[in-house]
Amino acid sequence: MRDADQNDTQSRQLIQKFQDYVEAHPQTILLDPLPAMRRLSDRFQSYKLIQELQSLDQGHQFCNPPYLELATGNQSEILHLIKEQNLTFPLICKTRVAQGSSSHDMALIFNEDGLRDVTPPCVLQSFINHNAVLYKIFVVGQSYFVAKRPSLKNFAVGQSEQKTIFFNSHEVSKPESCSHLTEREEGDSLPSGPSDKIIQFISRGIQAALGMSLFGVDVIVDNKTGKLALIDINAFPGYEGFPEFFSTLLNHVEALLRERERDPQGRGLVAKQQGPHRRCPDLPEAWSPAPVSNCANSLAREVWAPEEHPTGRRASDSSCFRDFALPQAALCQSNCE
């Protein structure tokens, strides 16, 4: 998809052939539709999705840190946007494209001078101190696994004389990472991870919006407020550390095949999963089970076209995976306050 966006003829032909096949064979089960993967390959679009999820979070349990899209390298214009969107230093600068090896290359900017290091198109996001702990939620159909990983250490809030720090997020957050960037200070406590309830809320919301089976969510815990912050959604993550991944994937595929046998006319993707839907009292009425013709399936059938470039289970839990039902919902946009 990335190469097709850059007008690579072979890539465009491959995508077109795939779409032609799916259209000619409507009984094909798609674990992850191309339009959904396309949305997650754009960080700005995935952050908008997080905002939509937050609008349904009646308990205000999580948010997306303030962010903005940059299509310019003009420093005065960037400063104006930062103030307008209430971003605070330090800032994380990420590529807008969230796929490929270069998507892990990021910068931590501490002052206005550091904005010279910005290379658009990119996304700026306020950095939240989280005691150097990242929680990675890996989702496979109705199962999930939570892995705790190293992350960036705490930094002073506000502008400072610190030079811009360039880093690779994949290297920093490896399980065995020993980077000086992940060193916790004495007295920094280990935050409590996300609860099963909020993980289910987030995972079900993403599945309802996109119709995806295989994705990951990166979350941190604000060390001042204790509030959960969603900082990234990834299509088909590496699943490093996910125990019994292959058997879990096979179980999901088998469940979809059984569903297809019961509903031969069902198109595309994840409609209703086997077993009863469990309702959560904190979810709005929109989260009740819906027919197959929901927004996720519409997205699964949507034709992907190249665009122009922009101007579970926890390690300490029992051997059973945490499962959740898959209600459907239409999401609306809102701002993370």
C-alpha cells in the first residue's frame, strides 16, 4: 500500500488483483480489510479513531495525548499550531506513515529550537511521563495478551535546554532493552497496568470500527493522574511474547469458518462471534450486538485506492486467555481533553 501510494505500478496492480479476487469471491473471509489497514497506516487517522473511542468512554478512563498533524516545516507556523492545540513540551515527533522500518524512528523535542528537527509530514504529540513502562496489548480475534515493556524515562515538563533526542521506538521497547533512555529514577513506582474492563472496551471499539482481527494497542499510564493514555494502534504487530499465538490464531480462524457455515451469505469479515455477547454496564446502548450489515463490514467491502501524500492475557495471569465478545458500534469524533 505504501509503494502504491508512491505510484509504484507493480504494487498498484497487486492490490487491484487482490481486490478483483475478493469482489469475484464474496465468500472470502478477510481477517483484516485493506481500507482498515490503510487507516492504521496513517498515524493521524489512527489518533482520530482513538478520539472517537474516547467519546464513548463514559467513565473517562483513557485519552489520546494532544497531537497535531504537520505538513509544514515553518517553525513559526508550527509554534502557532502547538499553542492552538494546547500541546506541551517535551514533544514526541513521529512519522505520519505508521508502517515500514522508518516508522519506528522518532524524536523527543524539548524546546522551540528543537522544532528545526521536524521533517514533515509527521505527527507531534505531547509526551506524558509514565515511569518508563509501556503496555502492549496484542489482539487476536476475541483473545488478547498484555505485555509490559521498557519505555522512555520521565523528563521535566515544559521547555528545557535539552537537545533533541533521536531514537528508534522498536529498539527502546524491546523486552531486553537496556538503553539509558529507559532508566527509571529512584522512587519511580511501577504503574498498575490497564484493567481487563478497559482493554475489552478499547479492543471491541477498534474491532467494531474497523472489522479487524489482528492488531496491537500501545498504552501508558500517566504518572501524575493515573489515567491511561493510548499512544498507538498497530495493524498486525509482531506478537513478540504472545504465548501460543499460532494456536490462538487457528482457533480464531476456525470460529470464523463455523460462523460462515451458519451464515453462508455473510460477506467479508468478522460479523458475530460464536457464543453469547457479554454486555458491559458502562457501555452505551450503541454497543449492543448488531446485524452483519454494520460499519465494519461496510469498510471490509470498501475499495482501497491510493491517496496523495498529505499537505488477553497478562504474564502473571492463569493459563487461560481473556476473551471478549464483539459488539458493533458506529463511532463519532470528539476531542481528547
